[in-house]
Amino acid sequence: MYLLELYQNDYSKDLVVFDSLEDGKDFVSKITGYTLENDFVQGNKVEITNI
């Protein structure tokens, strides 16, 4: 299972759980204005959306 979390400044919120990473990526890609940036934080790949 994969958890989609929202991080904004000092705020974080668990939003939804997906059975597969592909399901999560498909869901997020449908958000209006979605773009994807890859970043590395403490050795972990992080996908960031800018809406």
C-alpha cells in the first residue's frame, strides 16, 4: 500500500491510500495544474507537485 501525504510549510496531512504506486500516480496526474519535480531529501526520492 502507498500513502499520499500533503506537506505544506509546517503542516502535513495523510490524504489517501492506494494499492499500487501506479494507481497513486494516475490519480495525482489528473489534478489540474499538476507538474512533477524530482528531488532528493536525505537520500530519498521525493516527487513534488506544483499547482
